[in-house]
Amino acid sequence: MVSADVNGITIEYEVRGEGEPLLLIMGLAGQLIDWPDPFVDLFVDAGYQVIRFDNRDIGLSTQTTWTPPSQTKMLAGLLTRRPLKGVGYTLSDMASDTAGLLDSLGIDAAHVLGVSMGGMIGQELAIDHPDRVRSLCSIMSNTGDRRHGSASRRLLAKLARQQPVSREDAAEATVETFRLISGPHFDADGYRDMAQRRVERSWNPGGVARQTAAVAGSRDRTKLLGSVQAPTLVIHGLLDRLVKPSGGIATARAVPGSRLLAFPDMAHDLPLPRWPEMKSAIIDNIGRAA
């Protein structure tokens, strides 16, 4: 893994394989290692150059220092139709980071695949930097309109009751969080090793809070997505309670010519049994860019 200086910050990234570039953008609190190696290898083996990276404020990328609004204000921002004020950066800024990373790599344009917050960043990239996105895949995400794809209030209440944890307890706490948001294929024992790797690599609760504030403080992209010309695939789980399925439906409706793929056994996760179908649909969408 290596790093690049982008917009005055450092972005940690990894490149695997050769061929057309496929940029993977991880979601809230997710490090580049949260993209499972076997999932990445599906596309490397299919002949793509796969790029995964740490967004700002997570992993080994630059940790900013501004103080985010309180948890109460952030939850209110996520539940209301008004973007949260007083944030140090937005998803549009994170999309600019992504464009800057492509500049550092000498890549004019890439196929873009983002999950959750990463899907939102991918949408912002397609809006603000349309020439950099050859195709777009938005997974378990929304358009930021606050009416579609919001979190279940019951789930938010459970997440809000979670107590701050120490570094020693962080891995187990992560497992429990994913148990809440994942679907029936979630393997808690298998994920525990990944959770421990995440903590050992980087543990920064303040960065997670700042990323949450960035989501809550970002704009409604619905109308702006009408200008996106890149072939777009939207994937969503019908069991998702963190970003309800209406978020994926709204995204597909907003982007002209987009395609929607919904899985009845998927929540806010990437269920292993659905990987072959996801790979096929993503590669088909990439083919539309030709």
C-alpha cells in the first residue's frame, strides 16, 4: 500500500491487477481492507485494475481535527430534510479527494463502485467530475433527499444506545454493530478477524464522527443526478434497515437509464452468496460504457 498527497491531505491506497481501472469507494467508517480480498480478486481475475483506498478521516489517510456536532444534532440532521450545519467537509469534498487520487495515479477516468457512503461519494463524483466516471455502481446508498433511504428509527435508537468503547473492546463492538445491520448471511465468527484487523491498523472514533457529520451535512443530489450520463447500476438489499430500500429505488429513478438490482436476502452488507450475481451485473454495466 502507498499514499498520495491530494487536496492538502494524504490518501492511502492500494492498486491490484492490470486493465481498465475500477475504483472501489468504501462507506462510513470503512477502511480499504473492508473490501474483502476475495471480492477484489473477482475483478482482478476478470482483467481489471482495482483501486481501493482509505477516505479521509479513516484508516491510514489524513485524520482531520475539527470538532463535529453532537451526536444528537447529527441524528437530527440525518432524520430531517435540512443538511446539518457546521461541518468541516461534505461528500462533495470527499469526491474531490477521489478525483485527486485519480490525478495522482495518472488515470483520466475509471469505473466507479461505491457502497453506502461510498455510493454517495461516487454519485458526487459523477455530478461534479463527470469526465472521470466511465460507469457508476451505487450499492446500498441513497440520493441524500432525507425522504428515501433513511435509517429505521428503531435501528437508529439501538445504535444511539451503544456506549463508547475502548480500543480493546472495539473489535467486538464492531461485530455487534454489523450483526444489527447485516442480513441472514452474516458470519459473526468470520467477521471477527476482520474487525480485529481494522482496529490494529487504525482506530479513530473521532474520524467516524466527522464522516457521519459529512453525510448529514451534504446536499440532496436527486435533481443533480439527472445530469449523469455514465451507465449506472444500483444494487440494494430489501432487508436493509440502515439505508432503507427506498434509497436505492430513488437513486435508480434519479439517474437516466440506470438499472436496479435488488436482493431479497441482502441487508446493509455484501452477502457472499450474491457475489457472482453482483460481479456479473457490475461487469455488464461496465460493458455499457463501451
